[in-house]
Amino acid sequence: MEDQEQRATIGELFAPDAVITFPGVQFEGADAPADYLEWAAPRYEWVAKNRERWRETGSTAVSIGTLYGVDGAGERFEDVRYVDVYEVKDGRISRLDVWNDLAVEGISEA
């Protein structure tokens, strides 16, 4: 699936009352996925993950690894730590909490 297709369908993964939290910012409700993408757009040309660990317990899933990509200024970055915690309800993401070291590494602001 192309990146644009993924962006167009990201809302299908989230519950209508979803909460998405990144360092320094939170998005809520049906527009949370689109609002997140709009917020992220000037910060990164693209970003991807090396998932090192994935754990599931009941309705919670945790992904731990590193990020790599190109920031909004065109600079490459890699080996930036992240932790994502997903809460799933009725087959859709109801909450996503993201922690990462992008600000610590000077790649983006907190």
C-alpha cells in the first residue's frame, strides 16, 4: 500500500473517540488521526520504525524500537528510541500514547 493510501485510511484504524498523545501534544475525537498527520507533516518528510519488541496483553499492545527517516529540513536521522502503547477496543485503536527521543535528539520540538 502506498504512503498516501495509508494516510487516507488511517482513520479506519481508530475509534471515533480516540485519543492520540505525543510528547507535548494530544489529539482527540474522530479527527484525531487526520489532526495528527497535519501536525506531523511539516516535521518530517518521512519517518519509519524498526520494531524491536512487540507485546500484547489483553487490550493493550506495546511497540518498542527505533525511528529513522528524514526531518522537515531534509536531514536524515536514525536510531531514535520510541515506545508506542496502543489500547484497542472493539477492534479499533481507542488510545495511542507515543514516547520518543526526537526532541532530545534535536530532530523536532517537544
